Amino acid sequence: MTSVSRAARTAWRTGLHAVPTALGVVVLSFLLLQLAPGDAVDVLAGEAGSATAETMAEMRAHYGLDKPVGQRLVSYLADLAHGNLGFSPRYNMPVTQLIWDRLPGSLMLAGSALVLALIVGVALGVLMAAREGKATDRVLSVLSLIFYSVPAFWIGLMLIVLFSIKLGWLPSGGSQTIGSSATGIAAVLDQLRYMILPTVSLSLFYIAIYARLSRISMIEAKGQDYVRTARAKGLGETHILFRHVLRNALIPLTTVAGMHVGGMLGGSVVIETVYGWPGLGRLAYEAVMGRDFAVLLGILLFSSLLVIVANAVVDVLHGIIDPRVGGNDATK
Amino acid sequence: MSEHFILPRGDGPSLLAVDDLRVAFGEKQPVKGISFEINEGETLAIVGESGSGKSLTALSIMGLLPAGGTIAHGSIQFEGREITTLAPREARALRGGSIGMIFQEPMTCLNPVMTIGAQIIEALRQHQSLSRKAARARALELLDLVRIPDPHRRIDDFPYQLSGGMRQRVMIAVAVACSPRLLIADEPTTALDVTIQAQVLDLIDRLRRELSMAVLLITHDLGVVSQWADRVVVMYAGRKVEQARPDAMFGNPLHPYTRGLLNASPRLGDSYNYIDGPLYEIPGSISSLAGDRGCAFAPRCAHVRAGCRDAVPALATLSHGRQVACPVLLSEENRVTAVDL
């Protein structure tokens, strides 16, 4: 089976699965969120400090929060069917627009962190496997264990202390220089400077995972019979490493990295908060604190769609890397 | 019988000469000094049970000893050139170029994520300067040579799409891709169905003739030896205990271990269910890494004498290149006359 037809089939299957999955996520989240005490009006009223019971009732009526749960769910789903994610009382704008504003920031952060983690993690894993049992391997193993166990927010704060406060090399938060009038390449470079610390903090945990995982799967792959066959062909060690060992060692890595795509968006809640990064994670955090459930539901729906898409992409990638996957023509 | 009894193939010029090879893993020596020669165009079989050191001997020739293993002593000469001390680059030119090797497990010996064509082409282009197109054409020829049906359709298959026998054929195609002078086959049929075994061995034998290469056949299957080998080396606990032509060995085994092996093989005509008694087995188990004094087979030997445990018996050379490392049976005079069968 060609990878193109495989990709098409995966896309079709993903589309079929996405609808019920997303529906389930929305309904479940909607019901669960009803369990949280208070609503957006409580928070708004509390912040205003001068609200009366009448104005609060008026606001609830305005945002439709006074209706019974079932009725609200039905009208939410009806809106959803028309592509309308509702309206945020707190930001006073449509949820769709809020999410679209924040989505690029989140994707950029999670994407760059994932790419960085994969490149550095695999490189370290290959290095550790090559130096198995020697000093390099030991030191890197300990380091990766440390970065694996230390919470991301602490690493984020320590990086700020070191690079922003002590050394003054990098900004401590935000996404671009305030009031900057730079355009073109200068603007991109400015944004890159702001991305470095959040990206590194977010990726360190994943670098540790990928380094350890690729180390162990490299070591396992190196002992396989087909590597001995490759040696018996007289191939050079570099060729064997990349064509035979690494290629096979990457298979478990794609699976794990695929699952991380969703987790990374979740994990970036903390990092986005620490660095004041304008992404979905921070928006979600603010939505929870403000009981802004329409926003939260929208984010949850979006995240679940992202996870579904990421899984489909991984599925296709898997088929390319490992021809045995999904091949149902095993015996012709 | 086939022609080689009249004109023994074993009499060609020497291609590979292994002399007193010892393989060490730290303090332990699983191969304790083995010598043999392979002549051009012949099939030499090394037989022995698991742990006798036969596979390590083969891997030493390839320079592919597992991690921790070293050639502690001895020399291996290939086409008159010492190959144990080659620089890595020269050793790689030899591997897959002049010496090809196939292994026991065709299921795991091919890379699961590369097409079989790519794996053959890779071997070709490592040793010959071929364009991609020419290498692919040659790979198709090789698949045809090893009798893979419909090579054009199969060349882009992945190993999981092939049966065990087919995979072993692909392995053979890889091993003979660069027309080696010597093919080492380490238990090439052990993992295969009995019906496929003969096909694969026939294939190896045909290729030996067509490509005029020599074959070193590592096996524990005496049936394989009797049918396909020109000469047999019997190994026990890292040493050669007997060397003979198959007909001589089967007709008149001279070492107690060889006798034990032959007795332990089921024979046509024996009752299937061993009603007359169980199949013979050699008592005890191999202990190649045990103490080095005396004959390693002595603890299991029915003919053991007082002197057997004192010194390792020397290999006595008889006529027709026959060798045996057991003075006890040789001293039985009636046997000596029968040696030249």
C-alpha cells in the first residue's frame, strides 16, 4: 500500500472518529463544569464590588446563564453546529475570536518545544547509546533524570533568574518588546528572543524523556540480528547507525512523541503562566479563574481536535517509518 | 554416488586456513585452538552441539565476534593473507565482498523497515561502484538467482511480507551479491520447515557450483552433513575432535563423541515410537568452560581411561586427511584398518 493512499484512508477514518469524540468531550466537559461553584457573573460581580442582586440576575439573563442546564447544553450544541463557540462575558468578545487570537502563540510554543525536544533528545540518546556505560553516558543519564523529575515551573523560574536577572541576556516574559516598531526580520528576531526561555523550559522535560527513550531503543536495536547482517555486508559504522539502528529505534519514539503533542498543550499552561506568554494555556487558566466556561469549553474542544489531528499525523508517520504497521497484506 | 568421490573437490588449492584459533571472552575460552582448511570450491561442514564454539569460529572469520570476544591466539589466512590483523577498512572490504555470511534466523536477520531490494542493493553498492539503476537490475538478477518467484513484484516487498524460506533466500542473495569466494552458512536451515531445508541447502550447493565459491556450513544436523558436505569437522567444547569425509565418518566414526552423535540420530527403519527402547543420548551436557585438563569429553565418555583426564589428546592424522583426537579408540587395532573406507 502506498503512503498516499494510506494517508487518505487515515484522514477519512480520523474524520469519522473526530465527530463523536469531540461531541463526547464537549458534553462531558459541559456537565463537569457545572459542578464548579459559581459562574462568570459571580466573578464579575465580585470584581466590580458594587453589584446588586438585581444587576446580577440581569447579567445572568443577558448571558443566558439563568436557564436550566439541559436547555443551555442544547443551545450550546446548536450554536456549535453552526461553528459558533459562544460569547465570553469576561473578555466581551466571541470565543472563536479569542481562541484564534491565542492559538498561534500556543502552537508556536508547543511546536518549537516539540521540535527542539526531538532534535536534542534524539541526538543525546544516540550519543549516550554510543558511549554506553562510559562517563558521558552516566553524566547525561543523571542530568536527564534530573530534568525529568524537576517541575517545569521551577526550571522556568530558575532560567529567568539566570538569563534575565543575573545575565540580562533574555527577556523574562511576554511575547515581544512592548511598543516595538520593528518590522520584517527585526520583528521576527525580536519574537525569537522572547520565545527562547519558554521553549527551553517547556522542552527540557521532553528532552529528558526522548534522550532516555532513544538511548534505550538504540541500545536494543544495536543488538538486533539485522545489525549483524549489516556488518556482515561490510557496511560502515555510520551507515549502520543511521540506516539500520536509528531508523528502527525511532519507531517507539514516534508513538511517545505523538502522545505528547496533546500533553504539551496542557503542559504549556504552567509555562505560559510563568512567562506571561499569550497562548491557549494561559487563556484556559484565566477562564477557569473567571468561571468563563464558554471559553474553557472552546479550548477543551480545540485541544481535543488538535490531539485527534496529531494522532492521525503520527499514524501516517508511523506507517512511513514502520512498514509493518497497518499493512494487512502480510501474506500475499 | 556423486562424482566428488572419484575426484574429491577437497583437493583444490587452499582458500581459507585457520590455524590454532582461540577465542576468548575475558578468562574464558569457548574456542580453544582449532585448525582447519577450506579448499576452493568445497563444502566444509562444522558439526557440534550448542556451545561447542562452531558459531564463534565462523564469526571470527568474519571479524564479527560479539562484544567482549577477542581472538586470543592463532591465525586466519584467506587467500594467503592474514585477516585477523586487518585494518577495519580492509576487513569491511572482505566482509560481504570476498566472504559472505548467512545466519540462522531469517526472521530477524533482515531489517524490518527496509525493502528486500534496498537491503540487497546496499550490499552491492558497498563493494561495487554501480549506479542505482544498475544495482537494482543486479538485485533483480540475484532474486532470480535464488529462485524468488516474480522478482519484479517482490523486490519492493518488506521482509514481513515474505515467508521464512523466502527470507532465507533473500539473505543468501545478500550474501552472494558480490560473488564471494567463501560463503559461511551458520545453521542456515535450523529455523526453517523441514521441507524448506532441503530446498535452501540445494540452493546453496547450486550457487557454490555456479559462482565457484567454497562453503563453510555450520550445523548440528548430521543429515545435512551426509548430503551436502565434502568434509566434516566435528567440534566439541571448543576443539576439533574429528575430521573426515562424510562417508568415512558415517561408516566408521572414530571419536566416541562422533559415535555418540551418530547413535543419537534417528534412523530410517527405527520404529517411530521407539518401542525397542529410547533413542540413544549422550549422558551429561557440554561443559566447554570447565577445567582445561584432559579430554573435555571424558566426563561423558563410555570409553574413558585413566589417562584421558590428564592431558588433552593430540589430533592424530590418518590417511586422506582424516584426523581424530582420541587415542583410546584408535588403539583398537581393528578400527585402524577400517579408517580408509
